[in-house]
Amino acid sequence: MKRYCLILLTLLILISCTDKETSSATESKDLALPDISLKDASFTLGQSGENPLFISGESIEFYMSEDKVYVNNISFTQLDDDGNLFISGSAGYGIINTENKRSDLSKGVNLIQHRDELEISAESLVFDSEKQTVDSPKEVNISFGDGSLKGSNLSADLKSSTFELMSIEDGELVL
């Protein structure tokens, strides 16, 4: 009987020990439960006096202590000051920082600035809805008016419809 108690006690001690990396539930999204979890829902990100970002997703999880929202199959729109559609986009996955309005988008991203018909496609990119900028160190495809470019290391300002690519692999520009 003492032998079984000793084995049981040893087993309980071994089971209760955890790895340092998994000891805190707040350190990782996978270990923490979301504050709010929604399916097939929409929400608005913005403050009074700003042009908010309207976001929809298949699943949306809010983590308030991290100021983050995780969205599967995200689609989004943003209007200009006159109420016209300015930006729209979609991606397979998005992590949105609610504090600084930056969205890390991945799994096939498509973003359109409608005023100047500027379209950006990439596997992943960062969209700042407050500053209306886009950055991506990876390969992107850009289509605009009379041309298209394929390159990498994108930095774009959607307000002024300007963009920089550090390397251009292919493209066509008609003047």
C-alpha cells in the first residue's frame, strides 16, 4: 500500500510540473481564453473623429489585456472623409492591435485603395489603418491605373497613392 501511495505521489508531482514557457496563460494566445469570442461577426475599430475600420470575420477573438484581436477570414473596409469607399481588403488571417490600429494580415492578402484604383496583393503585409500605410518585406503584386509591378520590401502610403519597392522583379508601366 505504501508503495502505491509513493508511486501515486511521484506521479502527481511529475504531472503538476510545467515547462517555464507554458506556465503563464497570458503569455500565449493558445493558452489564454479570449475575453470575447464571436462567429460570423463584424466590429468597428476606431475613435470619434476618425474614419473607422469596419471588420468582418468568420471567427473573431478579443484579448483585451493584449490589445489584440485575432480574426479568421477577415474582410475590412474604410471610408474617406466624404463617406465614399476608400479602402477594402481581405485576408485569410489577421492580428489587429487595437491600441495602434496596425493589422498583421496573412494567408493571402488583397487590399484595394479605391480612389486611385491601387491594388496590393501579398502573402502577408502590415496595414496601419490610422496612418493608412502598408508595409511588407516579402513579395507583393501592385496593380494601378496603367501598370503593374511585382517586387519586395514594399512601403506604401495609401493617402497619397505613393509606394516604394526596394526590388522590382517584373512589371509594366505605361506613361
